[in-house]
Amino acid sequence: MAGVLTTFLLFASSHLWRNQIPQGSWRSGTLSSPSNALQSTSHVVGANKTDLLDIERAGNATMGFQKVLVIGLKERTDKKDLLTLQASLTGIDLSWIEAVHSDDIKEKGLPPAMYLQGNFLASWRSHINAVRSIIENRYASAMIMEDDMDWDVRIRTQMQDFARGVRYLTSVDESKKQHSPYGDDWDVLWPGHCGEYLPENDDGRRFVINDDETVAPKTQQPTLKEHLAEYPEHTRILHKAGAPICTFAYALSARGAAKVLYYLGTKGQGANYDNALAFMCRDGNLNLKCYSVEPFLFQHHRAAGPLDKDSDNLNGEHSQVRETAFTESIVWSARLNLEKMILGDTNYTMQW
């Protein structure tokens, strides 16, 4: 886990905030502002509805990326079966990257100054293999996710909001044609994590989605940070990434993949892959441009049964059994609504 990071806000004028708000909100088409305490930070209020086809590409079967790559061990057929079904029912196309075991990694094949061992080494190599595949196959971009991911059944609509937010943060006009619906000036997008911080060199820019019914109540957000808690209920924000924890689901542009492969793949590592990528975003190594969203849009599912099945890094450490499956902070969990989707029942189950 990354250590506690010092964060601060650089305030812009309220005049700037007022003049940068596009018309529209998630539900009603009317604007609503953050609390008075946040008025002096540069914010923009987002919307789910748009007639812009370029933005709508973020809601296609690969969520606006050229590929969605899933890292999973060959023997974890249980995870592959469930994620394949879940993706199919929510209209997402997946491509699989076989994860590796540490025993398959030979010392001669390691970069210099590599200090990772065991499962942490295997995780690093598996993610680097996925990153390398983006370059090998000349993908313009790809999302990389782990094989226990869950998301809201409305994920394809949520990703359109995410695209609007990234364009705002990177100063790419929504009407400007780009190769990516997210614009073409980003390296890492990080919508699936287990906690995030504001950047140390915060520019104060926020893309704010108000009255978002896909946002869990604050009481159901265990990773809620103070900077997000100040907003009203059902608010989602996008900002320059501080140091997201956990590489549950993140996207790389071709440019970003080259930077990550060089810096994290060829130069050796002393930190776990997720922390190393977070530090790379935090420190801006190779001018890496990273953007994230809070609350997250992807989260690992906690299945009912032995706790050891949660992670491939666990080998008999836990004897406990989980009675009830859940996914943290996801309102209409796709994993928990598989049967309803199969039967065509749109009265989706909420977790609380």
C-alpha cells in the first residue's frame, strides 16, 4: 500500500469556475453546484447526456479503447467463466492475457535492480506483459484489468461521462475530433482503484458529476477521502491522479504504454507494480499524464466462499468463509445481477 501522501489545493477564482460550466447534469438537465467551501476551486459540472458521437464511442464494447485486456491465471477458470459471462451481459468485449507464476520467471530475464520476489514479482511480470502487448500489437490504447473485476450494469454510460471529464482536464474540446473519445493527450486513465489522493502539485481542476445515481451513498464508500466527502451525496469527481492504490482497471494510450514499459519494465523495481505505477503518476516521471475518478468505476468482487479465493497471492493464509458476496461501492453490481440479466429482469438488486 502506498503511504499517506500530502495533498493540497491550489485555488482558482470562482469567476473561472462559473465560466467553465457546460450546461447539463446527470439526471435533470439543470445545474447544481458543489458546496460553498469548494466554490473557489476550478470545477466543471458534468452530464451523462450528449449528442456528440465522438464522446459516445466511450460507451462501445471496448469502452472507447482499442482493446480491453484481462490478466488472469490459466488455472483460475472460475474467474474467467464469471467475468466472461458478466462482460457479455453488459456488452463488453474482453481479450485475455495469461498471468505468470514467479517460478516461470528466470533471473536472466530480469532487468537490473529488480527486488521483487514471489507473487509480487509474478504480478509485475504479468502486468508488464499486458503493457508490452499494447506496443507489440500497435494498439492505440487498451484498458488492462484484473480477472475479478466488477462494475455497474450502466458502465458504458458511466464511461461516456469519464470521457467528457478527461477531455475537460486535458483541455480538449468535446467537439474536436480525436483518435480517442477521451482525447489524445493522456497516458494513464485509472477508473479502477482502491483509494486515491489529490496530486501534490494540484492544479485545482475538477470535473464534477452531480446527482449521479450510480454513486453509492457515502456510508457505503469505505475508501472515501476528505476531499470527496465535502461534496454532496451522489457526486463523482475526475481530477489529475495523485497516487491511486491498486491496479484493478487502468488504461494506457500507446504513448503511455511506451513510458510504462520503459520505466517500470526495463529499469527494475523495488515497489509492487501498483505502487510503482502510482508513484510514477505522482512524480510525473517521463512527463506521465494520469487521470482518475472518485468514487471508482471498477472494483474487485468478493465472492461467497473461502477468503483464500479472493487473491492469487493467498495460499492457505485464511481459513474463514464469506457467507455473502459483495462488491464495494458499486450500486447495481453486474456480478450480483447476473441471473437477472440472463432472465431479462431489469429490476436490479442493490447491495444496501
